[in-house]
Amino acid sequence: MVNISEDILTASHLTEDELKKEIALMLYSQRRLPFGKASFLAEMDQEAFRELLFVREISQYDVDDLHHDVETLKHLNRL
């Protein structure tokens, strides 16, 4: 997995686990990592990671998701 040097941990004032969570949250919020990969990087189960996203007020649903859902509903003749 990811190995983080003590210098980085000392400078950030974070534990290794905290820094991994912060990186995972940042990459997920920037849509650079999908949910499953971000929870894996954070070393959290998906339910715990979902709760962390909620606490940090990081959206799990955006405009692209909405457009995709609308297209799916149209394809299913439900819209």
C-alpha cells in the first residue's frame, strides 16, 4: 500500500491513517478516484467512508450523476 515518511507525518501533524483518509477524501471530492478505490485508500469499509463523506459534507452525487440517471430513466421509458 502507500508508505508515508515520518517527515511528512510530522510536518502535517497527522497520523498515517489520518493522512490516508485526507488524501482519499481529496481525490474522491475531485472525482479523481471512484468511491470504492477511495474507501480502499482510506482503509475504511464503504459504510464508514460514506459516513465520513457525510460528516465532511462531501457530496456523493453530482450533476454528471443526475444526467446519467435521467438518461437511464429515458432509456427505461420511465421519464
